[in-house]
Amino acid sequence: MSLNKLKLLFACVCLIAIPLCMPNPLLAQDIPAKEIEAEGIAAVVGEGQEALLRARDEATKRALRRAVEQGVGSLVDSESMTQNFQLLNDEVYTQVKGYVTDYSVISDNNGDGQIYRIGVRAAVALAPLEKDLKALNIIKNEKGNPRVIIIFREMVDQTDPVWGGQVQGGVAQSSLEQKLLSKGFPMIDKGQLEMIKQRDAALNYADPDKAAALGRQFGAEVVIIGEASADLVDSAMPYGTPVFYYQAQINARAVNTDTGQVIATANAQSDWRKPGEGQGSGKMEAARQALGAAGVQLAETLVPRILDQWRSDVYNTAPIQLVISNVNGARRRLFKNELKQIRGVASINERSFQDEIMLIDLDVEGSVHKTFDERLEEFTTVGVELTAKTPNRLEIRLFDIE
């Protein structure tokens, strides 16, 4: 080989090797937190110490949201669908991604001039939220520590088994419960689940609204509904000992009980070829192994998706459903006009107005979500009385102001 060819070959090898040797931020698994300083502003509405505290809380939340925006940026996700080489859909959207791991207040004007200004120094990270328990607690507190109930229907060979006398739930459900408990999620007492029949579990999986209603009945803010099945795929008799091979599949949804919105979905499947994932000397033993392995996989997928939705609710917008009674034409007009004036309301969708009942779906900034009912009661042109409240649903009654 000539000297020139050797030089050319060496140059090509270097060009290939250099990018592989250089550090690639996209391949980094640990993304360090960034320290960001940001300011939040909120109007002081009303008088007294309570009004100042409300404004301070809102200003702090807005400062933290701005810190996330500055520290991580608004990432653009593009989703395109093509069929027969034709572009069917190209939806580009932005949303704040990331979360605050810690923060301190560095400036506070104490509401001077009826405008509250808060400066914060925040540590902002974009990393798996479930692995950061401190940040996870911040998110859960902002969401009001939602309580979770799990309703699973588990079947073996297309029949409903009885796991140790329990008709409802079983191995896969236990795997998911253990994952949630390890992250500090408040769970509804298992004993209450005995009231739910297998038939109800199947119906609730098919209808998120029914699942949401059932979750509200037990005082849960999130209901996780799922169907798990384990089926025999093979059997053998090595050395005269029977061995059964089962494969399990699970489909699950997490539903917001206030709105009926599906906030996360996931599915999982065990691999019966792997030792311990669906093999045993008895059918029930093998089925348990398969369901347990699939349950672990499901938990690893579903829990981060739930957390990411909550993170988005806190740092972007969250839904609120208003159920409004005693509505006539004049009160409806006044209420909607005042609603448009609330800072932090991203969208207003009137779903229905009939028999003096009006239903409105809102998207509001996370910074005003927790105190939104107080904003409604401060309306000056129409009276608003709060009659019932859950984290994402408010029931109110309108009346005339004399």
C-alpha cells in the first residue's frame, strides 16, 4: 500500500473516531441541576395579611416556573404522521420540561405598591423525576398529595382466579402498589377494595368516566385501572417433572377522578423464556411468576408517566372543571366576563348550559391552580358560593350582588 493511501486511511479513521471520543451530552445519563435566579410578580388582591400571603405564594410559584423556563428551556417536540408518502399531520408544540429540586428566596418586596415581587435562586433539573425524591415531594405537595386507588382484573387461562381468597386484584397489582408506596404515594386502604367486584373492574377499564366515579366514591384523586392475563404457552416433562410456561400481558390506565381524563397509559409483557418470569412446576406458580414480572415492568413505565403529567400540571397548565348552578342569562354573562379577567387562565371551554346548570372546562397555570376557588369568590359583579371542591373540580352557585 502506498504512503498516500496509508495517510488517507489514517485520516478517515480519525474522522470516525473523533466524534466517538468526544463527550456527547445526549448520551449523558446524569443531568446536573442548573442554578437559576428568577423573579415572580403577583398582584395583591384584597386587604390584610391573608391577601399578602396569597400574593406571595403566587409570586413564588411564578418565579419557580420562570426559573424552569430559563434553566431548561422550552423544548420543541415534533410529531409527524405519514401514510403513502403523504404528510398527514405535523403538530409542533412547546411546553416547559424540567422541575425544581431546591430553591431559596433571595428578594422580597413585601407587597409594596400592591404588587408582590419575589426573587428566587432555584436548582433546576431535567432528569427522571421518580429518581429524585426531594423534587418528587415538591411536585406531590403542589398537587395536594393525590391519593391513589388501584383496580386490577387478573385472569389466568381466560378465567378469573382466586388468589388466596381474594377475588379482586393480585400479583400484578401488588407490584404496582409496591412501586407507588416506595415513592411515598398515599394509597387507599386495600380492605376497601373488597367491595369492588371483578365485573365492576372490567366495566371500569372500558369506561374511564365510570372508573373516575368509582375512585371518587373511595376518596381517591387518581384511579389506576388495569387488565392482566396470564396464558399457558408451553409445557414440558424434563426428567419426569412437569414444567409450565406462562406469558402475562397487562394494560393499564391512570385516570383523574375529578375530570375523567386519562393522564397516563402503559402496557407490559413478561418473557416466559426468561427463568423466573413464567416458569414453575405448577400452573398457578408459573402464572404468578409471569404476572409478577409483567407487573414490575408496568410499574417502571406507568409511574414515571404519571409523575411527568403532574410535573406538567405544576409548571405548565392544569385542568379545572367548573359545575355551576343557579345560572341565568345575566349571571352567565357576568361570570364569564369576570372569568376572562383572571390572570393565569389559559383557556375557557363552555361545555353545556341547561336547566340553570353550566359546565365549563378550564386550563389554568399551575401557579394559580390551588387557590383558584378563592379567585372566584372575589368576583365583584356576580356572587360566587363554593359548594364542593376536589383538586380538579369545583362546584359553585351563582347569586346576584345587591
